[in-house]
Amino acid sequence: MKALISILFISLNTLLFSQEYNLPALPYSYASYEPSIDAQTMEIHHSKHHQAYVTNLNKALAGTKLATLSMNQLLMDASFRSDAIRNNTGGHYNHSLFWEILAPKDKQTSLVQEAFNEAVKAQYGSMDSLKKALTQAASTRFGSGWAWLIVTPDKKLMVTSTGNQDNPIMDVAKDRGIPVLGIDVWEHAYYLQYQNKRADYLSGIFNLIDWGIVSDKYAKALVDPLLSEIEKDNWMALKDFHKVMAQTFHPCEDGNFVPLRTRAGELLAKAILVSASKPPVSKDKPAVHKALANLEEQCEKIYELVEKNAKDEVLLKEMTKAHDLFHQVEELCHD
Ligand code: MN3
């Protein structure tokens, strides 16, 4: 009965809070991006490629608990997700941003916020050097992917690139932050008009980038709570530990002790690594180190119990303790 109620509750929750993603309409007609991008490319790119990411994302999420998570949560934990979710959340997010920052020359906002101009000047010297850095990142990205201008957790601008449909919000990206500009360098973005000449496409795309919109996005990103979420999330050692903990503890709760009995050594190794790692600056405080030391000690105890072939109920009790200790660390990191 209890199980039935909880199943009902979960499905009700999924129904109430899950969301369907939709293809955003383009702000301008397909032909208005010419001559920099031809109408047919825009139409196929938007109505076929982007639509496919949206359709496949909804399909991958349908009826799962993941459907209740926000787009940012899905992106941040990309390393935990299936390829379908990683590729299609990225595909949907990246293209939605791309359409927003493009505008025909005569429709572009003339107002570029001063704070953005100053940041560009301070970090890149001039807009021209920033454009060069972006062109460099876009042209050297091997195969399919994106070039980005992001705001990093320390509130700096940074030019970077990612492969496939990954993006800098994802934990799989080497440079992380909030994108304020993305350039699609998949061949589907330019092949009809430019064939293999990516460099020509890139010089065309700069005619369409609306820097007024980019500067608005910069101002919003600076105060977005997602920045500190990314900073906390950047602590890969903690994230690695969490992954092994989830893969061993949750089966125990369901009565399957095989993962824990075969991976207790790995769990301890990850606990030692996280305890020795350097937390992000704002999390580097004595209480966090103390909680991590407790967690390491608890994992060592569990390892020894597994070695001695302890009973399932003993392991479950000790794993529950380890799980609570892990959440103490998480909570301390939230301040
Ligand atoms: Mn594309």
C-alpha cells in the first residue's frame, strides 16, 4: 500500500510539474538573415534540426522523474545523464540562445550597455580583439560544436568552445559559466551556402550578432544565482564521490547490496580524494573540511565492514550515515 501511494505520488508529481519543451519562434523571417545566412539554411536549421532536439528531449524525459527538473539542473549534471538527454538539452538550449542573439543588421539594438563595453576593453583591449578570439575558437573547434562567450563564476568574460551540443553550463565542459553568446559551427549551420568554408560563414555571422542583446545577457548573467551554483558544482572531486555514492547507496535502499560489496574500495578512494582536494574558494572553510574528514572516516568503516562480509542491515545503517554526512557537506556548501 505504502509503495502504491508513493508511486501515485511520484506520477502525480511528474504530471503536475513536468514540462514540455517547445520550439521557440524565430524573431524574424527566414529570409531576413540574408545575405549572411540564406533562407533555406535558416529554415532547415530552425524547423528541422532544432525541432528534432526539442522532440527528442521531450521523448527522453517523458514519464521520468527528470521531467520535473529545470533546464539548468539537467544541463549542470550532464555527466550523470544519458546521451539522449545530454545531446538534446544542449541542442535545445544552444539553439534557443543562438536565435536570440542574431538579428538582421537594420533590426539590431544600437544600445550596447556600457558595463559590457568596459569589460571587453579591460579583458580583450577592444571589440575587434574579442571578435578575433571568438573566430579563433570557432575555427579551431574540431568537428561539430560551438564557440562561446561566457561569464565565469568569478564574473569575468571568457571565450571558449565545446564539442557536439555540449555547453559551458554542463559539468563536462572544461571552462564553465553562463553563455552570453554562442556560435554554431556545425556544418548544418552553413553548408548549403558556404560548403566547407567555415571561415567565410564566421565572417558572415558577425554581421548578424546583436551586441546590444549580448550586453543585456551579460548584465543578467552577472547577477544570476546559477553562477554560484556552477562554482560549487565545479568541485569535480565532490561530484565524482557523489556519483559512486549514488550508485552504491540507492541500490542498498532497494535491497541490492552487490554494487556496494563490489565498489566499497572505490567509494573509499573517492572519499579520500575529495577530502584531499581543494574546494572552490567560497567553500574553502574549516566546517567543510571537518565534514569531509568525517565522511572519509565513515567510508573507511564501510570498507572494513564489507571486507569482513558484514550483514546487509549493518551495511545499510552505515551507508545511511555516510549519505547523511555527504548531505552535511552539500548543505555547508550552500551558504
Ligand atoms: Mn545547429
